[in-house]
Amino acid sequence: LKDAEALGLLASSTFSLQKEDPRRRNFYEKIVQHVSELSRIGYTHYTREEMLIFPYIERRGITAVPTVLWSKHDEVRLKIRLLVNLLKKEEDDERLKKEALELSRMLSDMVFRENNILYPTLKVLLSEGEWKAIKMFEKDIGYYKVEVVEEWETSAEPLLPHQIDPTVPPETYEKLPEEIKRVVGALKPDTEYSLVRENDLKLESGYLSMEELNAIFKTLPIDVTFVDKHDRVRFFSGGHRIFHRAPTVLGRPVQFCHPPRSVHIVNKILKAFKEGRKDPAEFWINMGERKIHIRYFPVLDEDGNYMGTLEVVQDITDIKKLEGEKRLLDWE
């Protein structure tokens, strides 16, 4: 809220001065810096809400509120981006002042919605286990101008959205903010879908069946080959491949999968990875009219021990042609 108010004050002060006024340049540089710092709010504070918090209330049947808030987040992000570009041009003072004051208002509105709707709702609904799970992952996203000094601790087990009981008891529902009850009406919790199925593989970041896992590797627009710590080929992705692989290479020393003239390079890469000296190795070659990017990555366990090497091959011909942005779907 302080940043929103500061932006409004800076905008009013800066653009009320004549361009010849020596104070204007100082104010202008401050507003440029301030807006630049504000851009971080989109990929820290707002992203934490969208990725970590919204799933918990959506699971309980509260979907309209996260949808509205996310839309408001995106409006703020777009407004910041617009203002950054306008400030670079330094042309239209009236437009700059208008957009800056509008951004200030939008930021203040978001703070009001959080303090009066979102946060009171979370206080009523979320258990310590849910907050513990959120705490586990929020550092990966980051914070906006918040320095975490004292770590909050709880003995509760972390609970992900798919692990909670999504039903909201009547006595809990009555404690929700009136704005929430007015918007959502009767809750319809997400109880029909079960994330974990029989025979699913439990991965670090999700659950997949063997059929799904194989299909994903076949669908990826890259070729993947894994060589274990004994330099043996253990896996390669299926589907269309740039460099052909067949099951006959499984268990084969990786040195025998390359022409003799390049084996010394293979060994050099593997040795450096095992010793932890290099990461990654990459090459790019021409295959006809196509540009092929080849990368090798050391695969390490949680303790940093070498487990093997991953080869990733991608046709980047069309990627190299991309320019500007494409944000809209152009299907017919």
C-alpha cells in the first residue's frame, strides 16, 4: 500500500513540474526506479497467491474469487509493463501521469481485496498443515520487499491441496467474510477427482502412470537420452527422434554409441561431470537446412553425487526465427 501511495505522490509531483525545472529530472528518475521495482510484485507476491494459495480455496469450491483476483493481477502486470515502456520514451506527460495514477489506484485496490476478502478467508479455512506446505515452497517464488527474519514452525504435517478434506463445515462457512458468501453461495467442493490412482508412480512433483510417462516422453519436442554413472545407456525417449535410437542400445557403453573419432570428446565430458568441474556441454550442428542444438547435463542426486548424464537434442531451426511476442491463439 505504501508503494502505491508513493507512486501516486511521485506522479503528481513529477508531472506538475515544467520540463525545464531542475527538480523534474530527479523526480523522474525516482519514478522510473519505483516502477521498475514494482514490476517484481507480479512474479513474486502475485505469483505466490496464484500458485500456492488459490489451489487450496479452489479445492473447497471457491473458484470465482481466485479467478477475479488473478485477472486483477494481470491487469496490474500489464499496466506496469505499459508504464515502463512509456517512461522509456519520456514523451507525453499527461499520459504518463494518467497511467501512473491509475496504477497507484489498481495497486491500492488489490491491497484492499487482499486484506478484506482473501486473507480473512484464508484465516478461516486453512489449517497449519496447509500453511506449512505453502511455507515450504514460497521461497522458490520469492517475496516482494519482505525480509523473512523469523521462521514460523509447526509440528503439523504439510498438506497439499489434493490431500485435504475439501468440505467446509457449516460452522466454518458462517465465519467466512460476507463478500465471499455473497459471491460463492453454496460451496461445491472438488470431491469427485482423485489425484493418486492405483499403480501410479510417485514422482517428486506429481503422480503419473507408466502409460502417461511414456506418452509424455514421446510428445516432448526434444530427444532425451540418459546414460548412468557406469556410462551405460539406460533410457531414451520414444516418438520422432532427430538421432535414431533403438532398444538394442540399452545397456550399451555410451562410448560405443558414437563414432570412434568423437569418443575422446565423450570421455572428456563424462570425466568432467563426474568430477563436478563442468556443467553443461553444448554443441550445435547443421543437418541439411535444420539447426540442431545438442546439450549434455550431469544428473545429480540430492547430495550432489553423480548419477549419470542426460543428453538433450532439439531442432531449433524454427525457434531461431521467432521475433517479438505471440500471446494470442490463432487457431481457426
